[in-house]
Amino acid sequence: MLLKRDLLEDIKAGKVDLVFRRWNRPTVKEGGTLKTKVGLLAIKSVTDMSPDEVTDAEAQRAGFKDVADFRRWLDTMKEGALFQKIEVGYIGEAE
């Protein structure tokens, strides 16, 4: 799972703890880790859902102003068979 540097910095700072992905084949699993440019992330949970189920609170946890802001972002993303909500957390520097 590729994440932009700004988003990674927000996760590291504790400002963001959710990411959303639309893809054909997931690349992360609940309980796993992800090595990134800012360090190691924990994949705390992975939930299959519909984009229509995203709430304002979840959108804000993902760094968006609100659901409308989230939907504008989603419209720029490529299509995929799965839509997932992924709860993440910063663990520390990657070795």
C-alpha cells in the first residue's frame, strides 16, 4: 500500500489513524505491519465496506475536512472491486 509523504507524516504525528483504499487485491492484513519512508506502521484493523458508509467522523480521522471532501478525493482514485477502511498507527523507526 503506497501512501503519500504528507499522509505518512500525519500518521506519525498521530493526526490520522484511518486510511481508505479501493483496490482489486488488498496488500495489507489486519495485525500486519507496513514499512514506509517515515517508519513502521501497524495495521490495526481492515474492514470491508461501501464508500457510502463513511461518516464525517471517519473522514476526519483520515485527514479529510468532512465526507464531501472525502468523496471529492475518492472521485480521483482508480476503480477497484474492494473498498476498505484500514486503521493504522505509527510504531517507530523501521530497521
